[in-house]
Amino acid sequence: MQNADEIALHTLTTGRKRVAKTPYILIFPAIVLIAGIMIYPLGTVFYLAFQNYNPTMPFANGFCGLDNFKKIFTTNEFYEALLVSAKWVVAEVVLQLVLGMIVALLLNQKFRGRGFFRAIIFAPWAMSGVLTAVLFSLIFNQNFGVLNDILKKAGWISQNIAWLANTKVVLNSVIIAELWKGIPFFAISLLAAMQGFPQDIYEAARVDGCSRVKVFRHITLPLLKETIILTTLLRTIWEFNSVDLIYALTGGGPVGKTTTLSLLIANQALRTNNYGYGSAISVISFFLLAVVAVIYIGATGFGRESDLQ
Amino acid sequence: MKEKKSAALVRWILVLIASVFVMFPLYWAVNTSLKQQSEILSKSVTYLPRIPVLSNFIDAWTNVGFDQYFFNSIKVSLLSVIFIVMLSIMVGYALSRYKFKGKNIFLGLLLAIQFIPAAVMLIPLFNIFNGIHLIGTHMSLIVVNVTFQFPFCCILMRGFVDNVPVALEEAARIDGCNRFQGVLKVVLPMLVPGIVTVAAFALIGCWNEFMFALMFLNDPAKYTIPIGLNMMQGEYGVHYGAIAAGAIISMSVPVVLFAYLQKYLVTGLSAGAVKG
């Protein structure tokens, strides 16, 4: 349909087949922006990675060979951040997928007030990382935070817990705050896919007397496979890249317990001014991300068809 | 029948748990924002303010500078959105109506650059904007906002252009319009809902942008809302009531936009087309 229309319009407007200049003119500004503000700066990262570059100490700037990479691989900072990143990404993606699935299944059923609850449950999607951090810093506060108060009244704890300063719990606290903001995305994607499912299969299953669990296991899950794979991949990359919330909630502390690789990079830019070192970590995290994406796409067989269009 | 009732009960319990989990932080911010500092800091936590006061909002707005931050955020976001919408109409139209060499590569590029981490771009973009003396200006933020938000918006807009029948443009042609006039008089009016949706998505993204503003802006008079919120948290002797009030002020815009968008989120968009 689209194609026929397109050809009709083309012959109508041009009269004959020729290479149209218009689309290139239309995408030209976008290309300039991508090249100038994305690709070129990205290229300079690879150059800066081999420089000693700190704008507050210009006398020491200059080519330094592999020094930055040596520093990365010989100090603990990088490995610790890598471990935090791994925990962070796995916890976020798995929990968001499971909880998002439950929410989507709930909201896919017909019940009174569904639209209202859908609006409420999805609302955190629109909130910023900094805002989420502020909301949860009020809850997690050691001295007057409401979480300690509730847990004490319930009798589960007797001493106040420093949710954002205790090295044992801080990562979990940050993970919960990000869950609040992240579950809606999964739920929205899964729900969107579910609403496109053919209803007759479900009808048939109901007639055959299948249990809910069986219907989910043998109908819903297989139909959702592609959505789950795509959403999980997108989310893995976004969570790996995300910095706003952690930066605003803990700044990566205490003692680096919540410093992910992306936050380590951001901190080089925002706090320590080690631009060369930060660029070197960027280069490594870039390759990591590419490797993860390739392995994931290969393992799941996703992307063989032109799914991206 | 009995089984159905118990299933409905389980559903209600789960829906309520999810709603409480979402609403609680918002309720707590409202609760905190209406308390006096002494009540916030007191050992006995109160679940409703003893004497509700609005002083925190007045404080955040006038003393902390949220009036300025709010204005700055509006200015940066609106200007960014104007450029984003223009770009996405142009690109969306090109992608929807034309076949051209390199189209797939261009599409792949639009998708791929959404994966570039902001953290990695902080240093190189700082260098570039520093080189052209844009550091400290709202212009630098607008350029970054546009670059990071427009790819997704283009793909979204392409879908909306797809839904405008080509036959309408043909009719306009026959009536003597040239192609540009056809787009202007026929396609654009039909695209209005799509444009509003794209603009709302982009506005949320720009409104929430934090890392680049933190990197580029150095003058408190130019701060946007996320920076203002973050700076308040770092201050000594934190004024929690004002922070909570600032949080509520800052969420006002996304909440209104979300109320408009939430129907599109599920029904209008295919999976993977929603930005997290």
C-alpha cells in the first residue's frame, strides 16, 4: 500500500524516474549534527585516551602513550567499578523484567479503574534521575527517614540503618530507587506487545481449560520473546550508561561502593579533571558494550531479520 | 466462579502494592514539603504535617532560586524542542516518503547513536564547546539536547507521517500546489497530534537533562532545575523542606506532559520505540 502510494507520488511529482535530491536535503542538518556533535567528539575520545590531559594542570599535558591504560589495569579502581556495574546492570535488568512483566500482565486484564492505575504506575517513567534521587534521599535518610521509622514500628530493626552510607546496603538502596523509575519502561513495552496479540488463541486456550500458568508459559511467553529480547538489550545498555540517579544519590560513595564504570568516567570529567584517564576508561567501556551487544545478539539469534525497521 | 473471585482479589492486591510502591515517594515528598524544618528533623516521624505550611515552596521559589531555574529550564527545553520538532519533521518525512541510497545506514545511525553514553561525551563535548566559547551558555545545552533527543523523535515522527495518506498530497498537487506547499497545507495540519506527541517526548527528555548541564554551566544564574535540585542536596545544613518543594516544582512539567502522553505510551507505540 505504502509502496504503491510512493510510486504514484513519485511519478506524479517528477514525471520520470530520477535520483531525488530532496531526501538528502531533508536529512542534511541531521547528518551535520550527528557528525559534529556525536561522531567527531567520539573520535577525539580515542585520541585523548593516549594523552595526559588535565585542564587544571596544563603544564603536564601531552602524549603519554599507554600510561592511562596502565593505570586502569594496575589499580583496583577500574575492576571495582566493573564489578559494581555488573551487579547494577544484572540486578536492574532482571528485576525490572520480572516486575515489569507482572505489572504488564496485571494491566492487560480488564478491570474497573485500569486506566487510572495504569497512569499511576507508569508515572515514574517521566521523572528525572535527579528527582528520583531526591525523593529517595528523603526516604532513606538515616536520622529522620521514613523507611527506618516504618521498619522500626514493624519491629524488623531496632537501630536506624544508614541506607546511603552503610557499605553493605548502599548498592541495594540505589538499585531500589532506580527500580522505581525503571519498571514502567519494561511494563510499557511488554504491555504494548501484549495488546497486539491475537485474542482467538487465548479464547481457544480458555475453551480447552488451560490454567493461567499454562497460558502464560505456552502462549504469552513465546509471543513476547522478541519484545523481551529487544527490551532487555536496550535496557542493559541504558542501565550500563546511566549516571544521573547514582551521581545525585550517593556520588558513587561510600568508598566507591556505588561507582559504576559510567560514573567513574563521569567523575573524571566532573570532579577530578583527569580527562585523559577518563577517555581511556571510555574507550574500554565502549568495547565492553560492543562485545556484550554482539554476544547477546548472537546468542539470542536476534537481528537476523530487519527487526530494526 | 469461586476461582474467579480469588483471582480478582489477588489482582487487586498486586495492583495496590504496585500503586503504593509508586505513590509512596511522591506522597512523602508532598508530606515533607508541607512541614516545618523542626518537624522534619524531629525524631518522631509524622505521616501528615502537624501544621501544614507553604513556606518551603516560597523559600525554594524565591530564596533558593527555583524561579530562575524554572525559567531557565523552560527556555532551554522549549528552544531545544523547537529544533527537535523541525528536524524530526524533515527527517521523518524523508524516511516515510522517499527511498534513497544510504537510507538503511542512516536509520541504523539514528538507532545506534541512542546508545552512546552521556558520560563518555562529557569530556569531548566540553572541549569542543570550550573551543568555540559556548561553555556556560544555554546554547551549549540546547545543542546537546537536540543532538541526543532528535534521533528517537525522527523515528517516532516517521510513523506519524506514514499515517498521512499520500493521496491527499496528490490531490493538493492536482489543485496546483507544489510539493512544499502540499506538505505545508495538507501534511502539517494532519501531523499536529504527532507533532504534539513528539514535542512532549522531547520536552520530558530536555527537562530532565542533568549531566551536561552540570558539566557546562558554572553560573548559578544559568542553572536548570536538575542542577538546582542537586546543588541543594550538597549544601551544608540541608533545607529538606525546600528540597522537597523543589522536587515537586520540578515534577510539575513532566507530570502534565505524562498525563497527555500516557495513552500513546501503550497503544501508539510499538515495542522498543519508547525511550527509557
